[in-house]
Amino acid sequence: MAVLGGSIARRYAKAIFAIAVEQGNFELLGRQLGELAALWKDSLDLRQTLENPVFKLSHKRAVLQGLMPRLAPARQVQSLALLLLERGRIAALPAVARAYEEMCDAKLGRARALVKSAKPLDIASETEIRKALERRTGKKVIMTTVVEPGLIGGVVAHVAGMVLDGSLASRLDALRHKLLN
């Protein structure tokens, strides 16, 4: 089922992305689609209302249309959200937004990185890590940092399908493995 959901999400994302590229506003639509998907994820009330079969489609449409002018003023994003609602696929909205974001990143030569560190990184460290990841990937890196105390020290970076582990925990584990074998 998850594969089917991802496939459906990519199909919808590809369709709106093609339109947005043609119109030259694909980044703007991506931001709006991301904001709408974030609201979907963050609002249990919205999800329960739009997914509940007890409510009529006209009621669900009215709720969604009431929200969209502030979050997603672009007609294309509104049309996509309403289409997903009418086809019973509104729960795929976050997956569509992720697939769209991936398409935007590929078009703009960007890569997203998740960097985990044992303690918060200072600006200089973040800049140094970002530059190293950009050299490694050959792309502009958009970096998100997360503090994970279990690393003890160092960082672990997930970028462009790679995991670059420079954590003290992994070094200690490798040393322990080496000593035991």
C-alpha cells in the first residue's frame, strides 16, 4: 500500500510540477504546497474532518476552501488539494508535497541534508559541514540539524542517499569490534 501511495503522490506532484515549471513559478507553488501539507500534518482536527466519511464532500470542500486562500493562494495548489479531496486521496497531501520538493531540488541542483550532532552546532561548524557536504555532493545543500546526545561527539550526516558517520559512538563501536575480533 505504501508503494502505491508513493506512486500516486509522485504522479500528482509530477503533474503540478510540469505546469509550474511551464509557468515559471515552481518554487512558489512548492512553498505553498509545503505549508498546506504542514497544516495537514499538524492539525488532527483538519485530518479528522476531511477524512471522516460522515461529513459530506460539500462540507469538506468548504472547510478546505476556507483555509486555502491564506495558505495557498495559487490556483494550481488549490485545484490540486480539491482534486485530492474529491478523489478520496487528501491523506496523500504530505507525500505529494515531499515528491514535489524532491523535483524542485533536482531542478535547482540542491540536496537536503539531515545532520545529527551530540550538541548544538555553532554557526561556524554548520557552515563548515555544509561546505563539506556541498563538495561531496556537488550540489547546494539545505541542511537541517538535530541534537542527538547518544552520539557522544561528532556528527552523522544523511545527504543524497549517503550516510556519513563521523560520530564518536560509531568510532568507539568500530574500535570495540576490532578489539573483539
